[in-house]
Amino acid sequence: MNLTTWKLKYQLTTLIAVMVVGFVASALISKLMTDKAIVNGPIYHEIVQGKDLVADILPPPEYLLESWQVALEMLLTPAAELPPLIETSKRLEEDFRSRHEFWEKSLTDKTIRTTMLDKAYNPGLEFLKIRNQTFIPAIQAGDKATAEQALVAMKASYQQHRKAIDEVVVLANKESLRLEHDTTTTIFDSTLVSALTMLAFLLIIAWISWLIMNGIIDNLGGEPEQIHDIADRISVGDVNVTTPVKAGDTHSVMYAMAKMKRSLTELIDDTHILAATVMAGDLESRVDTAKHPGAFGQLLHSVDETLAEAVAPLNMVADYIDKISKGDIPPKITGFGEERNTINNIRRNLNTTIDTLNGFITDMQHMSTEHDRGEIDAMIDADKFQGAYKTMAEGVNGMVAGHLALNKKAMAC
């Protein structure tokens, strides 16, 4: 597929389409990559999740610190005041278990999940089991010794739970820092990919633009200003203008203009040759119209037809003059209108000449006939003629009169 062979409108459409696709693709890539880091995006939610995790364990519900403090408070509280603390303990246990269910569904990091849901949760359950089954019943029964022994066991579970919680805090903070770093990297990568994508499409657009521009110049065969100047000069009849055609070029505007100039030059040359031939007296030569295609050939064919129409009356005149010069008076020319033009004027003048000659001959024949009958005074009416014809008539009359005078003198002797 050669883009430079396409029509210009398709080339420009392709360029616009590539520009649109480039901008859309760059925008989509930027959006897809930044959506991961945008507020309410996946990374944002992971960061918030980490913060929520820390908030849940510092302080409770997922950290049993408050439950431990309530247990210590129960040890020092009179039996009558224990119910509110027991209710608080139950509420804290419900929160502990519900948040555990939440994190069991939400946590994705394997290390944090194991530490939070196993290492911290299992000692917490042991803590709550000792508290519910031994510590609180002992406190309610007033068995302080048993309660203190249970508290020791609770403390061991609590410390194991607390140690795991401290690990979770460290892991969660590290994960938050990692996610924040990854977010910065993602934003940078997004910007870089978007910039590179835009740069790639700009390079493609520049390449297509270069192809289109080069294709236009190639189709023109030269710069637009040069083509305009050549066309302008040819339009005013300057066929000597130079039309530089590149080697192998058979399709450009410049090639077509050079071909047009050559056709015009050949037309003008053949016209000059025809004119020179006619001026030299050769009215039969014609232009070879087969050399000139299209309207140029039609133009020269019209010239040939015009010349033929003009030569026909001249040939007739030459024939008439030739006949008259030999004493063969032709018939008058008929079949033309009253229009006043050169050809009709020639026809009328020939007819006048024929009428005059016929009249002169008729009058001489009449005079001869009359003399043969003895009417020796019969003469030609010279006033009917003009110019040389009148002179001829007067000469004939004088010659006849002279002969008559000699005859009369001879007869008198």
C-alpha cells in the first residue's frame, strides 16, 4: 500500500485520522495508568486500607488493648459495679470478631494477612476464652486468687497478641510506603508512556505529512509558484517558457504542461508553414491534422476547410479568366445571394465582365449583319460601354467609317 499514490483527499483524511487516534490513544493510556493512582482508584484504596488497618489496631477494636485494660479494671472493681465493665468486654469482643471478618475478606498481602489473621488473632481468641470462661466468673464469684491466676494466663496471650500487632503495624506502614512509592512511579510511568505515545504519533504524523507534501510536489513536478508562473506565461501566448521535467516523469502537472506547450508549438509551427505556403501562391497545401489530436486537430481542420472554401471561388475565377482569355465566354455565375462580401463581389464583377463582352460581341455581330444588308451607316453604340470597351467600340466604329470613306471615294472616280 503506497500512500503517495492515494488521492489527496484520502491522504489528508488519513492524516487527520492518525492525529485523532494518536490523541485518543494517548489520553486513554494516560487515563488507564493514572486511574490506578487517582483518588478512589485501586492504589488509593490500598493506601486507605493500610491506614484503616493501623487505625483499627491503634487503638481497638482489632487490638485487645482496651479489653486488657477493662480486665485490669475489673480486678479492682467491687462486684456491684462489674456489669457495665462486663458489657463493655462483650461489646469489644463483638467488635474484635466483626473486624476480623472484615479483614479476612479485605486483606490481600500474604504476610500481613498471616500475621494479622493468625498470629494476632489466635492469641486474641485465647485471651478472650480465658477471660470469658475463667476470669470473669472468678471475679463475679469474688475468687480473687483464681482471677489473678487467670489474669497471668491472659497477660501471656495478650503479650503474644501485642507482639503480633506490633509486627502488623510495621508491615502495614511499610506497605503504605511501598504503595505511595509505587503510586509516584506509576504517575511517572504514566506521564512517560503518554509522552512517548504522543511523540510516536507526532513522528507518524510528521512522516505522513512529509509523504503527502512530497507526493504533492511529485504530482506537480515542481514548486506550486513555479507551476503557476509557467501556466500564466503560456496563457498569454509565451510558448518559449522553460518547462523543466524530471527524468522519468510521465505523470506530473509539469509533464502535462510541457506536453501542452509542445502541442501548441507544433500547432503554431504548422500554422506558420501553411501561411507561408499560401503567401507563396500554393493554395492547395493543407496541414496534416492527424498530427494534432483533439481540439487542436479540429482547429486546424477548420483552417483547412476555411482555406478550401476561399480557394474554390479563386479557382473558379482563374478558370473563367482562362476561358475569357481564349475567347470562350462562359455563362454567368448563378446561385449566390445579395450579401455584400468579397466572394460575391468577385462573382458580380465576373458577371459584369461577361455581360460587357457578350454585349460587345452582340453589337459587332449586329453591325456586321446590318452592313451585309446594305445598312452601311450602322455603328456600335459606344456610349453603352465604359473604359477600354468604349475605346474598342469607338475604334471599330472609326475603322468601319474609314473603310466606308475610301469606298465612296473610289466609287466617285
